[in-house]
Amino acid sequence: MGVIVLEALAALGLLLFIVWWTMFSGRKGGERREDQPAPPPPADDEPKR
């Protein structure tokens, strides 16, 4: 019984570590602010008809 509880705690700890890692490993300067202009869309190689 103790081994099952220990294994469950290890799995929970790993899950929490993965969630924490993905939450705080984003952009270096944080999220982009809304007042910054969006980058221009990629240019199409084909002319429009």
C-alpha cells in the first residue's frame, strides 16, 4: 500500500513540475502587449487575379 501511495505522489509531483515548467517558460520579455503593432502578414509569391 505504501508503494502505491509513494508512486502516486511521485506522479503528482511530476505532473505539477511539468505544468509549472510550461507555464513559466514562455517568451523572455513576457507576453506581447496589445498596443504593439502586429507583424505584417507573409507576402504571397503568386499575384492575385
